[in-house]
Amino acid sequence: MDEFIRSEKQIRRKQAVRTMICMALLILLSAVLYGCSKTEETGPAAGTGVRRPADGYGVSEDKKLIVYTSHKEEVYGPIIREFEERTGIWVEVRDGGSTELLEAIGQESGQQTCDIMFGGGVESYEAYREYFEPYRCKLSDKLDDRYLSPDDSWTAFTELPIVFIYNNKLVSAEAAPHSWKDFLDDEWRGKIAFAAPGKSGTSYTALATMIQVLDMDERKLMEDFVSALDGKVSAGSGEVVDEVSTGIHLVGITLEETAKKRIAKGADITMIYPEEGTSTVPDGCALVKGAPHEDNAKLFIDFTVSDDVQNLIMDQFCRRTVRKDLQMKTAGEDMKIMDFDLEWASAHQDEILALWSELIR
């Protein structure tokens, strides 16, 4: 009987060892498969991800579309999936920073692999307009006249106001900055969250807005603002909200969309519209010159300003529509819109960024 019990125990121990080995192998296999799927979904390096390349899946050329986008997946994902479902077109996506992707489009000129640029401020599109093919979308008559390209080289996607934010626990409503000029005050020295305008399109738009709003010598203004930052620059526009909400910095300049999303998720911050007015420069979408799938690209541009997509961006993405017939949904908010000179901001971008680099050292 004792031998039987010992035998049973030995058998159970062996079975337990086999089970653990099998489980370990399954976990290892899952990790390998997951790693492969992540490589396919996001590509070999951050910021240059490729989502489901069509090669190897037997997709015919007339059913392909290649999109370069600076949007986050939470924005472009639902839109592209719905476009694929409705049209049967297979969309390949490369994501990254807007400047990086626009430079890639310029480098590919004459040998294009990209059909669409989706995302990024239209002032940057103006700087790269030579690489875009003019296209007037089917719903152009419903777009706000303020957001129409003079030569149809791009189509506006959403309206993106610049706002101020402050930490509710560390700054009172009365003391918080309400004016662009407040950010030049020594009171906020070293306490401002602001991303480098050479990397962040949002920050470049904010800086260009400040320059246009305030009646000051351009160099003096930038010297005062860089001094107020005290050499502290955020890694990106998204980090601005994180730094203010956690108290690393007390106040910041960011997009209305970013601030609203974080407030909805519980961030203890308040958003303010600048009292002198703010810019509402849209981000855009453009057809690349020499696009290999031009007809599909035009269908996508039309889709981005359709009723369904524009309602989606308002209802779920905290963004503002560029459709004048839908704008009543965001009417009534206390926001003064300045007359932002898009042509000036585009023409002077290199000059402003060079001065920034000189001063921030």
C-alpha cells in the first residue's frame, strides 16, 4: 500500500512537471506570436509604424491605399476601419510626426509610395504644397470658408483651438494666466509647460499665434518667452497636460482637444480661452502628387469630411468640425477667434524655428 501511494505521488509529480513545461511553452509561443503581430502592426521603429502592409495578401492594386498620418491610432483607427468596410479598399498606414512624414513625402518625390497625408497643421501643408496634387472634395461647398485651401492643395479635417491650462490645486482661477502676455511675466518663470515648436506642430502654431496677437518686437517677445520657460521644454504636446496635471508645471499651452480629453478622464486642470483671442488652425488631409492609388485617395479625402466622420470627431474625439452646417454643436462656448495669418506662419516657419533654436540654448 505504501509503495502504491509513493508510486501515485511520483506519477502526480511527473504530471505536474509536464503541465508546467507545457504551460511555459504556451506562454513562450504566445509571446513570440504577440511580438510578431506587434511588429506587423507598428513596424520596426517608433514613429514609423506600418499597419498591415498589403503585400502578400493578394490585394489588387485597385483596392489599395497608402496613408501617412500624424494622428494617434485612437483617431485614425476607427475612421480607416470604417472606410475599409464601406469601400473594400485595403489601407496601409505609416504613422509618425507630421514633419518627419512630410519630409519623407518630399524625399520620395517622383517615386511616390504614399497616396495621402492625413493629420498635421495646414500651415505645414502650405510649406510642402509643391508635393501635393490639388483636389476639391465633393463636399467643399459645406466647408467653413475660413478653412479652404486657396488652390485646393489640402482639405481641412478638424478645427483645433489653442488654449491655456492650469493646475486646480496649485493655481487659483484669479491668478491663472488669461492673456498671452501673462506667459511673459516673471511670475511664471520655470512653471510653464510648453513643447519645443521644432518638434510639435501644436507648439509652433501657439508660438506663431502669440507673435501675431501681441504687438511686440518678434525677437524681444521670443527672448522673454524663452526666459519665462527657464530652459524647461516638454517632450511633446501631449506631455504638457501630464506635467500640469501632476504639478511638475503649474500652467501650460496646448490644444483644446487634448485638454478636454484629459479633463473628461479626471485630470485636475482647468482650460481657459485666451482673452485676446486664439487661433483655430485646422489639421488637414492632402493628395500626394504622383499617388499610385489616386482614385482611392480622393475617396478617402471625401470620407474625412462626410457627415458620419465629422459627427464622430465631435462626439467622441473632442474636436471641432470644419463643416459650417454642423458647427451648431460646438457653438456658444466663450472663445474669441483671432484672424490667424496662415500664409505668414508658413512663410516664416524656418526663420522662427531658427531663432527659437538660437535662444533656447
